[in-house]
Amino acid sequence: MAADAEHPRLILHNFLSLDLCRELGFIHKSCCTVGYRPNVFSTTLSHLIATNSAHLILPFISIRESLKEKAEEFFGCEYQLFIEFTGLISWSKGASIGWHSDDNRPYLKQRDFAAVCYLNSHGEDFNGGLFCFQDGEPTTVVPVSGDVIMYTADSRNIHSVDEIIDGERLTLTLWFSRDSSHDEDGKLISLLSQILFNSSIDEPISHLPLPAPNNMYWFSPDQGSLYQSGFDIRWARAHVLGYTFYSFDDQLLDSSHNLSEGLMSPLRLATEDELFYKEFLNSLHALQVLQFCFWKAFELRETEVGRAISNVVPLSQSLQEKSSGRKLTMGDHQLAEMVFHCISNHDDSKPAFGWADLHAAVVAWGDYTCKLRKELLIRFPYWRTYHSIFFVPLVDLEKEA
């Protein structure tokens, strides 16, 4: 409810389930690129489509619809709003933002309302990062996983975000507009049309991700020259989970060859002394499976496929020489661990999953993505017809088909 009519804002507790928060976290940590300000990382729906991960927009659909309905009801503008932007945004150590309103830049004047969904919790997953309003009540919002805050994107709700002291703060952020020319759905459907127009539900379509240009994944703390300092986000996300990328591309043996190109080519996952059997199409493919395993580790451990595995070999020096393998180290180890450190792990910085779980994750991730891909192909004709992305139960769609 609104605490102050002069400063319209709404807080929804437990709006998102814990598992949905984790699913969105999986999507962000396996797909994100550098964000719009220092120490911020983002994943937009258009980026998911462009990297052949369009199926990953499906978990967002019911959330977008529900939040738009809540905004229209609470702010008294039923059937007037369009979703202008949807994105996953994370803030790492050092990120902050001073007092501002979301429409204080001329090119953002179309924004009328904002919704911020918290995907993890202050004090458990990160320190700092409190959301503060300059006037009105409540003055401070403590992020709690599953909670949502909505407010008018104008001078009535000038706000700031405290600096992140430790950990990584994850959010799903939406902006709404009364201006139909800024409707995000039309742009997304246009992008989807380019990919899915000639697709058939009965024809297998690759669900393997294709990375964006390498510079979109390079994080530099001082925004300096590319590859001079910092790290590749894909490599860093794998590194903090205890894994690294290993390439067997003969061209990479040439020391003059740019190692970043190896992240776009087939590679394998390794620890300090063991090499996983599976060859992944590229670093984004490997990272999605790895983050999926982190999300689903407990469930995967209960499956038959995850109980026994012999497809791991020692990463001995002789194997490296025989196979012409090369470890892809793409940045500063300490900086990566500082930026992506999760305080909920405390002293145990590595997650509780191993090779058997990862073996199960390869299969489960494939099932998960193929299922979403099929749902996307079923729903897409309706979105294209009505120029809007909306949720319709699959049972109803299959009956019509």
C-alpha cells in the first residue's frame, strides 16, 4: 500500500517464489554482459534473443503481465500501460547510484512507472545496496528475495541505491510507459520473427547459445582499454564456481593468437586436476550448463543419471601435451573473485556440486531448453498475430492448433 499519497509507491512482499528468483538468477549469471554503469551487469530480453537463447524469455512472461496489472490497478491507469523495458540487473562491489528520478534524462521521459523485483536478499547474499527514497515513506527498502517495489518514475520518487559493500545484488527491473511507441513487445516480436518465422514445431532447432561479440563480456574496473585489465565475464563466472575453460584448438597454441577467440569455439570444463568429458559448443554453452547445475544441484543429485560417472580424466601434464590442450585464463583471478563473491557461501567459496551433478546437468539442461524452445514455437504465432507477448496456457494453444 502507499504510505504517502504525495509519493506513490507500492511494496509487494513474496511476489516471486524462491525458485523463480533462482531461475532468473541462473539466466542472468549464464548470459549477462557489461551493464550501463561501472560494476553493473545486465541481461535484456533482446540480448537473449540475439544470442540464440530466445526460449529463456518464457520465465519472464507471467511476471511481466502480473506487474503491469498491479501497476495499472495501483496507479489508476487501467489498460493504459505498455512495458517499455525488461531486464535482469546485478550490482557488484562498488556499484551505487546517487539521488535521481528515473525520468531525469531527456531520452527516458517516456517512463512513467518502475518495478524492481529483488532476486536475492540483503545480509544473506550481499551487503550494502539499500534502496532509499529522498522523501516520503518508507524512506528505506531492504531488498528481500521475492519482494517488489513499484513507484512513479518522476520527481515524486527521487531515490538512490547505497554502494554494494560485498556480494552481488540481483534484480529484475521493469519500466512502464503510457506511450505505445515505446512498447517493448513489438520490438521483441520483430527480433523473434527474424529467428522463428520459418521454424516448425516438428523440426529440431538448435537451442545452443551463440555468444555476443567478446567486448560485451569484458569487465574493466577502470573502464580502460579492452583486455588491458579486468576479466571476461563468462570465464569469471565459471572461475568463481571452481571451474575453468580448456581448449584443444591447435591454433591457440600460437602465443600470438587471441585467447578470447577460444571462448567462441568448442571447449571443455576443467578443475585444477581433472577434465570433464563433455565438449561444449562455446563458453556460453558451457556456462549455461554450469549455472544450471548450480541452480538445480540438489534435484540433480536425486536422479539416476547423476549417481555414477567415469567420464572425468586426470588433467596431467602428459595429457595436456598429448592433446595439445590449453587453459583459457581470461583475466584477473582476484578481481573476479572480489566482484562475483557471494557472501552466503562464507568461507566455503565453492558450491556443493561435482562432476556427477554436472553430468546430470548436461542432460537436464538439454531437456529444459528443448521444452522451452517448443513452448516458444507454439506461442509465437499468437504473439505475432496480436502484437503482444502474453501468457496463454499451452493446453488451450494445443487445442486451437
